[in-house]
Amino acid sequence: MKYVIVHLIIGLFLFACGSSDNKPVDREALRREMKEREIKHVLPGEIIEAAYGQGDSLAQMAQQVLIRQYQKNPSEQKLADYFKNETSRSVDSLERAYAAKIRWVSLQDTLPQQLSDLEKQILDAYRYNVEQEMEIDHNVQRIDDESYLYTQPVMQSELQQMLAASQPSPADTNQFLGMWSIVLSKKEIIINM
């Protein structure tokens, strides 16, 4: 009787451990999930540094997507106008893949409903530095406990170099065209570190 109970318990245990649907385990998804749940101790400076890297990568990818589209379907629009009109449609897959919000901000975007206070301050600082012939560079600012704002100024000369192999772009009157504004999730920044 003792052996019957032991065998019954072992049988129930093995039955409970078996998979009823016999689906294979997606090991890659399991690895990603484990990585996301991994406890990481990071310093604020490391988060800022990672935000610079991730923001720069996203800005470059978004810019390359738009340049390729512009080259395939040449437009009479100025590049800054083309970026403004096409960004939301062209970078939505990047936004989903990286859990980020990517926007093109042109010099004409100065109305309060178009920009956050932080974006307006940064755009004004970029504009001032260009007028004073000072260097401008990318920037990361903490928005709140959960997100960061990465901005990258875009100069006409950079875009001209990217377009030089295919065709010239319609001339813009300003050397400084605008900036990429990318809101990054702190969680995603840490996961991708």
C-alpha cells in the first residue's frame, strides 16, 4: 500500500509537470524577459551617458530613414519642412521598437502647444548659440523620474553631406534647421544598458 501511494504521488507530480499543449518554449523571448527582470544597480551618471548613446542612435536612424525617403521621392520642400511633415509617419516603427517618442522640431515651432517648456528653452539656446557663432551639441535633460529628453541639433551642412551622393536639396536660408526631440523611458534606457 505504501508503494502504491508513492507511485501515485510520483505519477501525479510527473503529470503536473508535463505540458498539456506541447508548445515549444520561445527561448529568445525568455532571455529578453529575464534580462528585463534582472536587477541592475546604475548611477544617475550612467543613465545619462546611456541616454546620450541611445538618443544619438535613434536620431541617426530617424534621419537616415527620412533621407532615404527624400532620395527616393525628391521633393521641392526644404529639408526642414520635409522632416516636419514626414517624421510622424516615418519613425513610428522606431518609436515602438525603442519605447520612445521621436519628434522633429523646426525653428518655426515656437507656439506653446507645439513645444514643451523644456524643448522651447533648448531650441532657444541652440538658436542663440548659432547666432553667437558658438558650438552646439546634443543634450540630455531629465523630465521626471521616469523619462529623459534627448535633443540633437541638425545643421544644413550635415544633411547636405548625406544627400551629396544623390541630389542637392532645395536651399534653406538657415544653417541651423532644427532639432530632434526624443523622449526616452528610463526603464528602456536601463534595460538596454
